[in-house]
Amino acid sequence: MTTFATTDAIRFEGPDSTNTLAFKAYDKDRAVLGKPMAAWLRLAAAYGPAVTWPGKDIFGDGTLPRPWLGPGQEKAEAKCTAAFDFFARLGVPYFTVLDLDAMAEPSSLAEHQANLGRIADTIAAKIEATGVKLLWGGANLYEHPRFAAGAATNPDPDVFAYAAAQVRFMLDTTHRLGGEAYTVFSHREGYDTLLNTDLKAELDHLGRFLAMVVEHKHRIGFKGPILIEPKPFEPLKAQYGRDVVTVFAFLQRYDLLKDVKVSVEVNNATLAGLDFEHEIASALILNVLGSIDVNRGDPRTAWNTAQFPHNALDLTPAMVLLLQAGGLTTGGFNIDARIRRQSVDPNDLVVAHVAAIDVVAKALLAAEKVVTGRRLAGLKAARYAGWKEELGQAIATGAFTLDTLANLAITRKLDPKPVSGHQELAEAIVADQ
Ligand code: CO
């Protein structure tokens, strides 16, 4: 039944290999700045996009050969086997999963709990057998019609309670499966029109919901962070967690910074009109970086196309920041990407992941060269050198008031001239690797 059992385990064959089912750059044990590549990247494949998504879009039904899709426990078990055959052959250390990606579809909340428990038994056995670990789990609080007006931000408190039940089940399950983080999905937390939306009430309810999740996490002794994936829009016109800084402000307002971090996705960053490296830099500065989704969008489509990364240069600037920061402390690089609807060859999914992992590895190797070359760091240090000198230090430490500083500027007859930012040089240093 599974289409992946026939695929040999993916191995590293080096840059000269022409085998599409081998790694050319991802060599998991290779040391990068003293740490194995695998430890920097903590790669994860995503259960839902890999084996549950049937290849449907808003204009048409599923196209992909997924014989394990369908109602009932037997199909769910077959799907789980396909998923772990795939993860194990790919050789990724982690997977990510949402409740409904894996379990048999329930017809009631009680059945939801029972079905989730049943598939969790199977997943636990697969984790044990393959050694592929759970990076994070989450609950699908967006697909069912009951969540059309949101989950935690729904005007109906019954929906809030239903979502709370789903999250409690899945947080417990994630804990049981040894998951390292828990993601609260907020795809329906936002609005299509403010005319019918009580913005303050919805934000307060979302804050309450997350506070309850955090309280439960501590109650059961779950050590990992709770993650939120910033996303500006789509499916909604406006989503409350539009980008990293917006989520940070939300977490600060509702006193959640100690337990909740962000999962930065390349595609969501670009949809928000921001560079991926901007989102990584912001998350690092604000100390909220929890994990990364490495799927990208299409530069000409204002839509989350969730494609596999195909250009290392798109990821290198962010990777430089990560290397300089010492890497991720939680989470990993989750390949939350979907093959295209025409990719009906069973190998397409494997080829896509292998190529994506190589792109991420190439970005890591390029970033290593940038960091060890020290030219970019030198350029930046030279640019801000004045702040290390007397005047800069005095301003930064608060030795001046606006008045005394103005007087100094007048007395010294300051007349600063433009200095080159060397942007093209900086870009050349990164592109050169
Ligand atoms: Co994502």
C-alpha cells in the first residue's frame, strides 16, 4: 500500500552526484563551525503536507496518488506507515504533525479523543521503530466549518471551548510522544471585515486561550515552548499574528513571553512584505525565535503556495544571522511544503524533499563561509564604529539630554558627510559563496 517502501534510504553522495535521490550538500555529520550540520538544521518533514494533502486546490479536487486516504482507522494506520516509511527513508531526525493529519476523521469530540489516542499508539510505535522524533504537534483549528469565524477568536464561546478540547488532547498527545514544542495554529484568528468584528474582544479571547494553553503545559510538565506561526493574511484578509513584531507585541500585552515563541515561515514573511532574514533578525533580537518553516512562496503570487525552497541565496542571509547567534535553541527547519498538483509520480515527493534539504544545507555552508570570512562582520563593524567612540558611547549610555547634545552639535560645528553603505559589496560577499 505504501508508495515509499520501495525508495532506498537517501544517502550523501557529494556535489558531483547526479542522482536525484541522493544528497549533494546535506552531509549530516559534516562539521559547520564545530557543530554537525544535522544539529544546526534539526530538519523535519511535515506529516500533513507530505501524505495527507491530496493535491486539491480551490478549483479542483485531489490529484495525488494517496491510497491511504479515506475514512476509518485502517486508512489512518496505513497513512501512518506511509508517513514513517517516507520520513525514515529521507533520514530526517524529526517530523511535525497536526491531529487531523494523522487520525481517523471523528464525528464527535469524544470520537476525536478516542481516534487521536488510537493513532498516537501507532505513532509512538513508529517513533520507537524508526528513531524519527516529533519536533512539534498542533491541532487543526481551521479546516472544519465550525471554525469559519475563528477558533479562539470565534464570536461563539462554544467554538472556543471546542478548540480548547482539541488543543488539550493534542498537547497531551505531543507530550506523550516526546514532542519538543507545541504549535497553536491561528489560520482563522483574524477578520474578513472589521464591520462585524469586535477587535478588542477577539484579541482578549486569543490572549486568554493562549494563557490556558500555557497553564496546561505547566500542569502536565511539558517542557517545550508553545509556538505561534506569524502570518499576515490568507485565508483571512487580516490575521492577528501578521509578523514577528506584531506577535511579540501581542505576547507582551498578554504576558505570554515566557512560554510562547514564534515559528517563522519563509512564505509568510514574504507574504507580509518582509524578507525572511528580517523576521529571523527580529525574532532573535526579541528573543522569541522558536522554530522555522522553510517553505517559500512564488515572488509573483500573493498567496501561500508553500513551495519547496530552491534557491540557497534566499536563505543565506538568515542563516548567517542564525550562525552568529549560535543556532536554534528550540524547534528546527520544518519542510512545510507541498508538491504541485501535477507531481503524481510517487518519487516527486522524495525528490522535492531531497532537493529542498540540499538547498538548506547549501545555505548553511554559504553562511559558514560568510561568517568565517569575517568580511561582512567587518563591513558592519566599520559602519557603526562611531558608536564605539566617545560621542557614540556617551549618547548610548544616556549621558546627554536633547538640550545638551544639541549644544554640543552647535559648539563642535558638526557637519557630517554621507558615508558609503557598501550595499553592493555586502551583497557580493553573500552571493560569492
Ligand atoms: Co508553516
